[in-house]
Amino acid sequence: MFQTLPMVLRRSARWLFLPALAVVVWGELKPSSPGPEGWDKVLHFTAYFGLAGIATVALGNRRLAMWAALALAVFGGILEIVQGFVGRDAEWSDEMANVVGVCFGLAAGLAVLRIAERATNSAG
């Protein structure tokens, strides 16, 4: 079982990435709802943390994952600009939360891959 763990994780992450991306796009472009002060920054961080973590595990390669992280950070910036055209406020602080989320998600995804690899190696 442990020998297929990295493969199962990567395959699952591949299936999860596009639906997760769709949810993030929808969340960023739908009309905003009021919440506690700073709550939207938590949502931005969490969304991009998840996307970067899923992408990192799906790719399974540090170099590709870093390029994907850069692409996600740029994509978040583009969505911030688009928000200005759909009746929402584009904010630099939202993009900063996106970038921080991407960085932490990349790190978490790499840690998951390392743990899965060690579990596979120790079981074999």
C-alpha cells in the first residue's frame, strides 16, 4: 500500500485541482458578502494555499511546482484586476494574501511529497 502512496496522492491532486481552481475563480468574482474585518484576507490566503498545495502534489516535481506557484500568484493578480470590472474592489492586500498563501501552500505540498516518499522508502 505504501508503495503506491505518492502515485495515489498525485492522481488525487490532479483530479482536485481544476474544481478547486473553479471554486476560487467563482469566489473571487462573485459579489462579496460582508464579514469580520480582515476575513477576506484569510479567505484569499486559504484559497491560494490550497491551490498551490494541490498543484505541488499533483506535479510531484519541485521545479515544476515552483513555476506553478509563480503562475498562481500571477493568476491571483489578474483576478484582482478583473474584480475591478465586476463591481468588487481590487486590493493590493488581497494579492499579498494570495502570494503568501501560494508560498505556504508550495512549502506544505513539498512537505507532503517528502513525507509520502519517506513512507514509501521505509516500507520497501
